[in-house]
Amino acid sequence: MTAWFNSLALRFLELFQEWANPWYWVILGGILFAFGLLGWNPIQHETTEKNPTIKTLLTVYLRRTGLKALTVLLVLCPLMLLLAGYTINKAQFPAFIKHLAAFFWEGFVGVLGFPLIGYALGLVLSVAYARFLIPKISALKRRFRVRQSGDELSDIRVEANRMQAKHFNPKDYYQPNEIFFGLGEKGKPISIKEDIWKVQNQRYIGPTQTGKGVLIGVQLDQAIRKNHTVIFVDPKPDPYGFSIMKQACLETNREFVALDLNDEQVFPMKYELFAGGSYRDRLGRFIACAKLESTGNESDYYHRKERAILNEVFPKEPISLRTFLDLLEQEHYQEKTGTSCSMIHEMLHVQSLDVGIGEETINLRDILRDNQVLYVRSSLHDAVVKAASTMLITELIQEVMRLKAERNSHVFIVIDEIAFLISETIADALATLTSFDAHLCLAYQSEGDLLNGHDTKINWKAIAQRVKTNSKIHLYYRAEEYDTAQIMADKSGTQVKAVTRAQRVSMGRHLEETWGGERDIHGVEEAFIHPNVAMTLPERVGVFFQPTQTAQVLYTSWVPVEIYPTPTLPSSSHATNFPDLTTPQSSWPRTPTGVKISGGLSPLPDSRPVPEPHAK
């Protein structure tokens, strides 16, 4: 029996020695590679996990099998070898142990440490997969999954690059009985029925160079072509608006009148302040311009005395500015009419307001009755010119109302940079002008502009509120300050978004994070036009508001136009020999025969260039 055991032990040692190099190490390396790749735990799935995945079950099974295999290779095999060596020769057992240790070391070195290399390789692959591939796969799965809700709250980093200006020809979208404004986000035209457009005042709000002038040009072009009486008061002279009006008049055979209220007077016509309107209208314009109304302070005493003299000397018939000054400077009036005389003296220093005998003057009554087109060049800096511009606008509003029965066309009045010219008369006109077959379009830079007038006697807050209330169409371009952006957001209303309020992430054994499979979705109320959108609108893109409809993002584009040639100014700033502009020059495009053009274009200070795509 002993000999049989010795023989069996010897045969076991021989077989192991033949098999061990290299397969013992290969199998051991493979097992350690699997543990480096899969990790050492868990070796059983959580009992709380109701529906473990196949992946979970498989990894648990592989780990448990690997542990059993390691137990066999690292514990049972060495024990069986030691038992076999002890059985064969007890006396030489210490030497056998040394020989066995040398055998394992030589085998390990012979395979170049394959078990450790296998484990390291598995660990490196596991780290690379966990820290680089798994997060990207998780992010892709999160991005492309079919969501029950894809709503997200506004993020200014996303909004800043979401919208880009569109380039198109507005004339391609003109339709009969409609007024075209621009394109929506999906390229659909945004238009208003012409009958509705006539009874809705407009206001455009946006900083310089954001696109107000672009839409003004589109509106002017359509209004002229639809045979409306069009008046454009331009305090920031722009050759683009002037050229659009002139070209539209040439192409539709309409009479175009140009007036320059500045001292250089680049157009031949002048403005006689007291030539138009009824007696009360003319007197009221002057009193308002001279700021002689009662304001409730101590200056009212002197204002009342001056107004009494004005009522006494102001003639019933039209009068020139110099004649009126002569009346006020009579010896028995002179001491009490200092404010009026000072104002008239300042106005007479402006060439366009100092009308001599026989000089051609603008006649608003004829413009309104004969359905003409008027361009008025004003100023942002000259206080006297601004005062004259305000008087002209006031006269225009008065005449529109007074001559309703004599007019045969709708009147469209556009005033750019209205914050420099606003008055109570203009603000009040917004409430009543549409009843007289006319409406206003006002443009200014921000909501705060109308609240900060220089005249402390005027309730600017009330004026600003009247402008907002009585304007039905609103267009906001990029907001430069948060207050205007918040006004846009409040005006647009709110929407309810189903957004992810919370989503869990899990951390793996290599400190990598992966998104969980569940999201916590809640309804969140957010502005339809978020302040982030308002502050990141690109040039020529605005937010369009009209009654009974939700706010829309509006894309506007330039009306193609050729900037008209500049006439040569007289050498003297007070010369009266203006260039003959009654016949368009040969270089002007598409010139019909027999068109009368009153006025021309000369170099305009502070003019911005027309974009190259439309310049010829």
C-alpha cells in the first residue's frame, strides 16, 4: 500500500512538472487579468436588486469562478505538491521544499512574470474603459435617448450662438394689402394686414447699429409704394433711409420733398415756423416750444404775463419769424418777452429757419393734401434744431387732424430717435391719431430713454407710459442692459417647461461618473422670451410683439438700394444757389420720366455706410 501511494505521488509530481510550464502560469495570468479587468467584488449580486442584469450576473459568476480557480492554483496545488513530496521521502522533505520553491520561481521568471503582467494589463484596460469610454458612452446615451421631455432652461452660453442674421431681399415678400416686416425663425414671412397696420402705432427699441433703421427702411419703402403719405423725421441723418425714399418715389412717380433743419441746409427748402395751421395751433406750438406753460412753480407768474402779451400781439394770419420778433421787441413789450425773444434770436441764427422774401418754404398742408413724401433732416446735438423739429412734428400732427376731410390718403409718420424730440403733444397724438387715418412709428434706443428728459417740468414717466400703452406693435432689438431685457421677458409672457430638476450619477471603482437611468422631471415656469435671448440677439434680429399673438423672433434685412449721388454744396454756407435736383442724374437707377424731386442728398454727418452686399 505504501509503495502504491509513493508511486501515485511520484506520478503526480511528474505530471505537474510537465504541465506547469507554462500552463500553470498562463491560467494564473488569465485569472488575474480577469480580476484586473472586472475587479474583485462584488462576488454576489445585491439582494435588494430586484431585476439584476445579465452583465451583473455574469461578472459575479466570473469573479466567484476565478476565486475558486485561484484557490485551487495557489492553495490546493502547492499543498498537494508538498504532501506528495513528504510522502515520497520524509527525510529529504526540507530539500524538497527548497527545490519546489526554486521550481516555482524559475517558472515565474521563465514566463517573464506573466501573472503580474496579466493583472496589470487588465487593470489598465479597466481604468481606460472606465475613465474615458464609459463617461462618453453615458453622455451619448443621455444625449440621444428618446426623452419624455426635452425642455431645458435657458443658458446664455447656448443662446449666444443659437441665432444668426438672415440675408434676403424684403421686396420678394411684398404682398398686396399686407405690410411685410421680416422672416420668422423658420423662414416664414411675418406680415400684417394693411388695414390693421394703419390703426396700430409702432415703436422700435434697440441700441445704435442693431437694425432699427433696417426695418424703418422696409416700412418706408412699402408705404410709399402703396401710395400713402409718408413723412420721415431723421435726427441721425442716414443716406440709406433717404435713398430708399427717393428711389421708391422715382419708381412710383411720386413727388419727394426734402427739408434740412440744420444750419448748413443741404436742401433748398426752408421751414417757416408760423406759416401753417390755425391761429391757436401756431400760438400753441410757440408757447410749448418756449416752455411758457404753467408748471405750478414760482416762474408761472412771469410766464402768465408773457403769455398774455403773446395772445395780444400774435396775429391771426401766418407771420414770419422776423416779423414776430419785431412785434415782441416793441418798447412796451420788450421787458416782459425776454424768453420768447431769446428763443427767436437763436432760431434766426439757423439758416433753414431764417426765411427771406421769396424763398421757397415747405408747406405741410400741401404735402398732406397732395399725398407727397417728405424727408426731414434734423439733429441730435443742436438744441435749436431739435426745438424746431419738435415744432414741425407738432404742426404735422395738428395739420393731420385739421385736414382729415381734405386728405385722400393715409399718413404714415416715422420719427427716429424720438427720445431727443418727444413732447406731450406727440405722446398724446398716439392715443388719437389713428382716428384721423394716420399713425406713428417711433424709434429709440432703450426703455429708459423716455424717462430721462432734460426738461424737469415734464412728467417723463407719464409720457413713456403713454408711448407704451398706445403703441400696439413693438419691436425690440438686442438689450444692452438687464432692465430692458427683463421688460421684453415680462411682455412675452411665460411658458411651462418640463425640465430635469435632478438626475443621479453613480461613481465606479476607478472614480468615474456615469449618468443614472432615472430623471426627476418638474414643471418650471420660464419667460417665453428669456432675458438671455434678449441680450444675445444678433444685429438685425429682434423680438416682435403684436396684439393677440405670442412674441416672435423677427429677422430683418436691408432693402436693396443704390445710394444716390451727392450734390456739390455752395461755397458759402449761407448761399442760396442750390444744385438743380429737379431732374435725376443719369447714374440714378430706373428713373421714370417727369418725376419732380425737391431736394437732394449732400454729405451727411454721422452717416453709417450701407452694407456692401447691397451697394452697387
